[in-house]
Amino acid sequence: MSTIQINNEETIAAISTPIGEGGISVIRISGPKSHNIAKKIFKKAEKGKIEYRKLHFGKIIDNTTKTTFDDVLCTFMKAPKTYTGEDIVEIHSHGGYIVPKKILELVLHNGARPALPGEFTNRAFMNGKMDLAQAEAVADIINAQTEKSLKQAENQLQGVLSDKINTLKDKILDILAEIEAQVDFPEEDIDPVVKKAVEQSCKEIKGELNNLLSSYKMGKIIKEGVYTAIIGKPNVGKSSILNSLIEKERAIVSEIPGTTRDFIEEIININGIALKIVDTAGIRTTSDEIEKVGVGLALKKAREAEFLLIVLDQSRNLEKDDLRIVNECGDKKKIFIINKSDIERKMNYDKLYDLVPKEISVETSAKNNTNISELKNKIYEILTNNFDNVESSELLLTNIRHKNSIENALKYLSSFTDILNQNESPEFLSIDLRSSLNSLGEITGEVTTEDVLGRIFSKFCIGK
Ligand SMILES: Nc1nc2c(ncn2[C@@H]2O[C@H](COP(=O)(O)OP(=O)(O)O)[C@@H](O)[C@H]2O)c(=O)[nH]1
Ligand SMILES: [Mg+2]
């Protein structure tokens, strides 16, 4: 027990809404003392008993100074039918910087302690309200940046992934039962009929696990988005392209080459993929010291990015700096944007398309917004190129932890098949089957360690 120690005797509290100006704020309290604490500081406006799951209007009383402040709505929820499975109180106060903080302080003063990041959800998991994959989905819902990533997270919270994993585990359990029935006859070979059936079933399970694995590439970019850099010489239209893509003025556009020296980051939704774009300073050989720094940083951002938008200006000839930029991108996923198609062309297209593959190029005019939707489609096509047909799939693997567990389960199943073919003792066979069950059990948290839980929940925000 190292990272997060759950002690259900303790009552925890946190402000569950973002801090700052806003209409209302919610202070959440969970644990055995939550109702008593709330009763000490909440005075119901109307007479009568507090009813569960009803919003009661009233005031907060500072029981140290006996002063009242803020009108609130307060709801009491009784265990176990609550988010955490414990007694919960939620106080809906006015928002802002002071009121919620003051109420939280009062709650803490009266016997609660501050909740750790994700501790409400951690308790929900510990109390069997949801499994680990579902708990992770709660964080994914909060972090979702596109409808598509939200859909995946919601499916996961509803248990789509957990159901799939549990079904596969049941199938492995069936195989295990068959194998263990043979343990009583260790001298004999496994019944060939049983062996054949087991092999077939194992093959099907592996097929399904492999399908899940292959959905991860798509799942990852749906969930996490894609780090992207716009690069190119100064003045080719990088900032203008970014503006066209986000359909609003955001980046600074200027006729003076070398204006974009800081970084402008935007998230653009390309058919459900969040492109996290950074606009960079133009890359060129320069003697200006400040610009040099910008160029250096642009190159660094380009190297860090997973995807590159490389802008070339077709109203100018290809120059050494263009070649340098093209060479810079190595074998990264990329698209070439041949910009300024609205004005006279100076660029030699034969030379251009010798240098860059035409199928990953789009000719645009950022000025007139020409071919911007083609550009978006091309970006989507390049990013999802070579992915299996998982686009419409209801279930994508989005979490590297799940991916690792599935890979391990597959490894054990392969070892199982090998041993089966070598006609080894059934005891060896059941070891591999049990290990594969454990690996899959890690996904739903049936098998877990305090370390793993600590790592998962520490990434949550406080109050969730
Ligand atoms: N004619 C034309 N001018 C453009 C186009 N895109 C950008 N520009 C102009 O080129 C100049 C440089 O644009 P900017 O986006 O700041 O380039 P950056 O230095 O690469 O970021 C500005 O005067 C823009 O108005 C285009 O498609 N056509
Ligand atoms: Mg710029």
C-alpha cells in the first residue's frame, strides 16, 4: 500500500467544479461523517426533516463565528446508492474564488479531509460501483476534446470494453475447465477431440484480442489527438493556413517575414481527430540572433511533433531553405501544402513533385480559403492511412495500459498453444491460461496493485 491509501473511515471533501468566476460551484463530501458535517453547517430554509436525494434550499452557517453566509442548495445521498458507494453530500453554492473555498474550509474544519486527485472515483472503484476500465473512462470523459473521443469514453464507462473482456475471460475459463478435467489423468494424452475444440476456441479468442489490439492506433489518436507542427520558410503562409483551418483569426499574420516567434497552439477537430497544432517561426538561414532562436525552436517543435504540415509557397522558386525543411521531416507522417495558388506560379512543378510525393500534397490558397476542406480530408486520410477498418467500430482500444495487458494475455495464450502441441502435462497448460486470465483481469482491475491504482488516479483532477 504505497501511493493512495483508501481509508473508508475518513470523510473526504473537495470543490468539484473549476475554480473561478462562474454561476455555481459544487462542494462534494463523501464518507461516513459527510451527513453530520453538512448538518452542522447547513441550515435548511423550510422546517422539516432532510430528505435524501432532494435539493434543499438554505444557508451555510459558519459554526465557528456563528455567522451565516451564502444561499445554497444542498443534497444528501445515502450509501450505497451513490457515486462512491458512501454517504455523500453535495453543496451547490455561488461560484467564484471565495465562497466555495470558504465552504470547503468549513467542511474540513468540521471533520473532513481534502480529497486526493481522483479519490471519489477511486472509492467508487473500491466499493464495486465500477470496474477499473470504467473508472479510467471517467477521466477520459472529462478530458475528451472531440465528440468521437467522448463517444469512446462513454462506451467504456457503460462497460462496452469490460463486457468484451469479461466475455473473452469466460471463454478462457471454459478452456481452463476442460484442461483441468484432464489433470486427474496426467499419464494420458489429452483427448484429441477436446484438444481440437480447445485449439479452435483459443484461436477465436486470439483473433478477437488481435482485433482489439489493431484498433489501438486509431483509438490512441481519437483519445489523445495528434501533436502537429506547421513548418516552412518565413512568409509562405503558415499562420494564414492555421487561421483558415481554425476558421477564425488567431495566429498573427504579417507581411514582415519572421513575425511568428512565439508559439501559437490550437486544437482543430479534423473529422473527430484533435489536431494539436503549433504554429512555428519560419525556418530559414538567418543572421538575426532573435530570429535564430525562433528557427531553432521551430526545428525542435518539428522534431517533437508526430505529424507535420509543411507549407511551400508556389509563387516563389524552390530554394535551399525549402529543401532543408523537406529533409528535416524524415519519415514522419506529413502533408505538403502548396500555398498561394491564387497568384502567379513561379515554382517549377516537375522539380517540386520530384521532391515531394504528389499524393500527400494539396494546393491551397489560404487567402481565398481554396481547398481548405480538401486539406482537412487529406490530413484525415493520411493520419488514418493503413489502419484497419475500425473507423466505425463501437469499441476502440484507447489506453496503453489495456493494450499492454492484451499483449501479455496473447503471449500466454500462444505459449499455451505451444505447450498443447508438445503434449505437455495439463498442469503446465493451466498455468498459462491462468496468467492470461490475470492479464485480462488487470484491465477491469480484478487483478491490480496499489501502484497501478496510484498511477491511474493521480492523473485525475481533484474533486472527481
Ligand atoms: N496571395 C496570397 N497571399 C497569402 C496566402 N497565404 C498567406 N498570404 C500572405 O503571405 C504573407 C505571409 O503570411 P503568413 O501567414 O504570416 O506567413 P508565415 O510567415 O508563413 O506564417 C501575408 O501577407 C499573407 O497575407 C495565399 O494563399 N495567397
Ligand atoms: Mg507566421
